Amino acid sequence: MLRSLFARLLLLASLLGLIAGCSPAASDADGRALAGLPPEALHTLALIERGGPFPYRKDGTVFQNRERLLPGKPRGYYREYTVPTPGSRDRGARRIVTGGDPPEVFYYTADHYRSFRRIEPRP
């Protein structure tokens, strides 16, 4: 129940952000800090929550953590999803990487894996 509410709130926040032309709300129903994420990232989170369908063939594939910027985990723990970049002719550089099945940890990168920001619950 809370997960479906979370997905609906994310989608609503994303749509409101697109309509208003600004960033969406600062947190979601689970308390994940979302401030500073682009509206497209909120839409991608909602797609992840409901299991797709995803617009890119590579969405949901294993992220191998070659950069070793995320905590070390067994192969297959991390999955990556595209966060569309308006005006980009390809997938762009923005991604959400999840860990666990079902996802228990979420990371955002705006620079194609050079840095990550954890989207984490507030204490």
C-alpha cells in the first residue's frame, strides 16, 4: 500500500514539476530526500517502483560498479536506469542506480558514473 502511494506521489510530483517548470517536492512518502533531483528522475523512480515499462532497452540491466564508487556488493546487486536528459539525442549522462531486489537503496548520478548521490531515508 505504501509503495503504491509512493509511486503515485512521485508521479504527481513529477507532473507538477513539469507543469510548473520547477523542481518537485523535497521528499517523498518514504522520506527519501529528493531535493535537487530533476523531474525526470522522479518519473524514473516511479517507473522503477511499478516495474516499468522502461523507455530504454538498457534500463534494468546490471550495473557493474567498475568505478567502485558504490559499496562493494555481489554482481547483479546493482541495476541502472536512464534519467532522460531533455534535448539529448541519446540516453544522456543521468542515471539512477538501485541496489537489491526489490530495490533497497537508490543512487543518482548526473555525470555518467563519475559521482553518485544517495537518495536515502531521513533519520
